[in-house]
Amino acid sequence: MKNLANMLREAQKLQERMNELQAKLAALEVEGQAGGGLVRVVLSGKGDLRKVAIDRTLVDPDEVEVLEDLIVAAFADARRRLEARLQEEMGRITGGLPLPPGFKLPF
């Protein structure tokens, strides 16, 4: 029974750390770039798009497709950075606890 009590205590500590991580994610912002920084997007820790910044030199009615592609690329860059940051934070929280592939916490 001592093992069960220890497991429950560890689970409770993990839950507390997960709650802290969720609060930290609410305030987290990650920037992605494309076109050498001419297009920048900012995502929240939850992956919501918060800001788009486009250099004025890219605003050309005849080149809309290029601008659209750069926005998509900047978003993808921000998403990759966010995922890496989340994995890093989760590694700290779980203390290296091996989780099955594809198992995502806290989402």
C-alpha cells in the first residue's frame, strides 16, 4: 500500500506542475518568421494567432501569392518553435518520465 500512496502523491505533484504549466502557457508568446523576417507572426502558448507583422516592401497587389505563402511559412515556423518549447517544458515537468509517442500533455 505504500507504493500506491507514493504513486498518488507523485500524481498529485504532477497535477500541480501541470496546472503551473498551463498558467505559464497562457502568458507565453512565440514568434515565427519568413522571408528573412519580412513576415512575422506571434502565437500564444495555446497556438492562437495573436499578431501578424508584414514589412511594407512586401505589399504589392501583383504579388499577393508570395505574401500569402510567406504568412503561411511564418505561421509554420512559429508552430514548430511552439511545439519545441512545449516539449522542453513538458520534459521539465515530467522529470524525463518516458511518455508514449504521440502522448501530449496537457492537451
